Amino acid sequence: MFTILKPDSGTIADFLDSASRTGFSYKEIGATRGEIPAGYTVDRNRVLLGAGDDVWARAKAAIGAWKMFDIGWARAVPADTPIEVGRDVAVVVSHFGIYSLNAARIVYVLDDDERFGFAYGALEDHGESGEELFLVDRNPTNGEVHYSLLAFSRPGHFFTRLGYPAARYLQKEFAKASLAAMLRSAATIGYTTPK
């Protein structure tokens, strides 16, 4: 959904209510767990957050609080959406003088001693078609904690196809901003903007 006006809470709630009755916009549900399907653009991004139990705890808490969306021009709504399979979220993006609302549903959750995160898939009311994995992992040998994004996507809307170079630009900018947000939220090492 595209709009010139900033969507208010009622508009977002109505959008999510409508999206809850739709399905995924792609058929390869859960594919970020393994082999990425052909025909999609794949983005892989990763950053070292630090090492140790404190960093691990902060990184997990940051994922659970959707801190990877604390980037100013994009946000996940509701921001307190539980990390549970089947939960829907609206990604509200301000770009090029307009707003878009994009519906996604949590496909799976990873939660063990070395990994925490989730993947969500684009619903029919999303500008893109595909899936994205938000993951923090801890190396059991040295305690290093990384934040990773893995996404496969292709245009899912007429306007996204029409403006595909701009859509790709926004995807790359989101990845950089998301890595920076997780560094701010979880890292003990010095903050630098990822390149």
C-alpha cells in the first residue's frame, strides 16, 4: 500500500487486519533455512557485534525488541510484536516523498544456545515478494556474536517493478542501517557505520 500521508495507527491497524486474511506472496516458505530458490535476488549481510555473554544477551534482546528496525525511515509496527510463528507485522517505510506499508508474517523462529532470530515472509500486501532472516549467532569457541541478514526477493508490486533500481537501493540502505542499529543496540566494540 502506498500513500502520500504518513499512516496513522488506525490506518496501520486496518492494513494489518486486511493482511491477516492474505497468504504469502511466494511459494518457497522457509527457504532462508537452506537452499535459496532460483529467480530471486539474494542479499547477505553480516556484522560482528562483539564477544561474550553480555553481548549475546543484548543481541538477543535487540532482536526480540525489533531494534534492527530502529533506523528512522523504516519501522516495524507494532514494535512489540512477539517473535512467534504466524505473527504479522507491518513494515512502514518513508521513501522518496511517499510512504509504503508492507505486510509480513513470521515463518519460523530459531532459538538455541548459539542462534536466535526469525524469518518473515512477504504477504500479498507487500511491495516485494520473498523472505528475510534476522539472526544473531554466537561462536561457541571464541564467543563472538554476529548479526546477519539473509534475504531473497523480487518485485511483488507493479510500482516495485517499475522502480526496481530504487527498490534495490532501498534494500541495500536498509541492510546497512539495520546492521548499524544492531551495533548501537548490542555491541561493546566501537560503533562504526558498516560499508
